[in-house]
Amino acid sequence: MRIHAVYGCDRPLLFLMFALLLADLIGSVAISVSKVHAIAMTSVKGQTVCLHRPLPSHAFISWIPPLLFESFLIFLMLLKGWWIYRSGAGFSMFPLIMRDSLLYFFTIFLAFVANTIIWALPARLHLDFQIGISWAIAIPCVMSSRLLLNMRERFYTDTTVLVSSLRDEE
């Protein structure tokens, strides 16, 4: 949504991002369907337990659609940043949004690349792929919260400065 806001709530761009997000989700789900058989339930001494079977060799491909989607989003932010830099226009919150977007992209990109590499390794332990998944879930939540908190802090800082300057004029 930050990109949608930075681009002035452009509807065609919103539909393009939504279509690419949908393609990302469909691609990831379609690739992941082949991995469903990685967990098997079996009975051991009268107890039902879940066993992790090794993932198929092509399982790492499921991390490629999110990598492509996030790369497209950062491309849009960099493009807008370049336009603003060239024109000299912009708004006070843009540098903050750009900084946090770049930080978000690099952290999530590293997590996705790490997951892709871990899942592409031929000799995997049974639980190593779960470590990467937890980071891929946690990082977007933390980084999005960071962006919102920084925007809120910036808003209240700008508002406080404006109010204090208005009081000084009186």
C-alpha cells in the first residue's frame, strides 16, 4: 500500500500490483502443492505421529515468485525515488518511506534467498526448512510495523513543530 500511496493512489498501478500479487500467490501455491506429501502420518507403537519426509528437489522454486514480486515492488519505489530526485519535488515523508522500503526489501530479499538456498541444498536435515520459513513470516511483520511506527513518529514530530511555530507567531 505504501507504493500505491507514493504513486498518488494510481488505480491502474493498484490493479497491476494486485494481479502480480495474485500471480505470486497462485505460483507459490501451485509449486507448493507438490510438496504436500512431505509430511506423513504414521503409527508408532500405537501413537500417531507426523514424520517429515525430505522435500522434493524442486521445492526451492516456491521461493522464486515472492522474490520476483518483491523485486518488482522495490523497482517501483526506486523508479519513483529517481523521478522525485530528478524533479526536485516530493513530500516530507518520502525519504522515510524510501529508507524503510529499502531496508524492508533487503531484509526480506535476504530471507527469501536464504530459504531458496537452504531448500536447494541436496542433503537437508528434516527440520532445516522450517527455520527459514519462520524468518520469512516474521520479517515482513516486523519491518511493516517499523515503517508504520516511523511514519507515525514523523507525523507527530512534524505536527509538533508546526504547532509550536504557530504559537511562536502569536
